[in-house]
Amino acid sequence: MTTLNISMPDELRRFIDTKVNTGEYQSASDYLRDLIRHDREETERLLVEGLQSGSAKPLDMKALRERAENALSSSPENHA
């Protein structure tokens, strides 16, 4: 196992300490390892989802712009 030193604002350190002090995690290292594991799993899930979504299609900027303009013109803020 390797060691990694990180810097963070006091507020984040207090948040981690709270997680440890409530017994949710044994140490700050356990908490950070858990966060990284979950992030890696989510990244892998999103990659698989992307691969399973089918072939990439060319982006039609004109159609995208029209959809955006229609959405903006129909939003409640624009009818005030």
C-alpha cells in the first residue's frame, strides 16, 4: 500500500472527522478509499452505459440550436 498526502480546507477535514467520530468509518483513510471506490464504480457504470447506448451519431448543431431556442422561448420566465 502507498501513502498519499492531500491538503484540504478545515471544513472538509471536520466533515471527515465527523464521519469517523460517528463510527461510520474507522479512519479518514477508510472514508477517502470508500469515496474513491464509489467514484470508480460510477465511472465504470457510466462508461458501460455509454457503450451500450449504441453508435455515436453526428451532432446536428442547427437542430440543437433550434431546440434550445424553442425551450427558452417557452420557459415561464420569458412570459412574464
